[in-house]
Amino acid sequence: MPVKIRLQRHGKKGKPFYWIVAADARAKRDGKYLEKIGTYDPNMNPAVIDLDVDKAVTWLQNGAQPTDTAKAILSYKGALLKNHLAGGVRKGALTEEQAEAKFTAWLEEKGGKVTAKEEGLTKSQADAKAKALAAEKAVNEARIEAAKPVVEEVVEEVVAEVEAAPETIDEAAAKAAE
């Protein structure tokens, strides 16, 4: 029975969410699977991948073939590297401790890259918000400046009417009676 490590689509239309599974190659895409290895959410930036590396390595050592997308995900999370290092341990090129040290060093380096990308994204979002706020302030100031002459004319007209108006109600009534 040929086994594939592949993605099984879940989620709603336009919002995909994938399970990373080990499944019989003859099974349907979203059909029966042997074991769920992890999840992949491409809707986030950066994409959220939750993978049980040890299960993936076990399946790879048992002969499971990953699809192209699953291979990229396994490589990104280090499952292929761990499988490679395990092969070196079996052949006697490395000890278990050396392999584990190489893998943890790689994980730390990869974690640093991911956090740098996340920080870059949050910084770019903050810069975009600041630019939008500055542009909005400029537009509001331009509107205020454009409205000043109109407001001044209206104020002058109202002041002229008030000055031309009679001083008291009695004088107004007297003028109206005349």
C-alpha cells in the first residue's frame, strides 16, 4: 500500500485550512487517512504550520512519499532535515547527540528568521497606519483652510446685520408701528 503525506482541505470557500495527513495514495483527497500529522493555515501572514515532526519522520522512514506542497512544508519545519540526520545516525556518520545538536541549532536559526519576518510585518503595518493618519490629518487641515474664507464672510455678514439691527425690542416695535 503506497502511502503519501499530503494536504487534506478543510475550512470554508475562500478560507482554506489544511490537515497534513499520511494517507493511502488511492484514497480521495479529503477521504480516509491513516494518521493526522499536523495542520497548515495559509490565511495568516506568515502561514501557521503546526506539525508533529517526529510523526512525520516516522512516516518518511517507513517509506511515505510527500507531495510537492507537503514536501515544502516538511522542509520548512525541519522534518526532512531530521530524517536526513536520522539516516546519518543509522549509517554511523553521526551520533544521536550530534544529530540532535545540529537539528536544534537549525531550529533556533529558523526561529530567528521567522520572528524577524513577523517583526518586519508588524513594523510595516505600523508604518502604513502612521502614513494613513498623516494623510488624513493633511486632508482635514486642507478642508479647514478651504472653509476659513467662507466662514469669515458669513461672520462678517452676521456682524453687519447685528450692527444694522435696532438696539432693543422696544425700538424695533416702534419702527414697526410707524
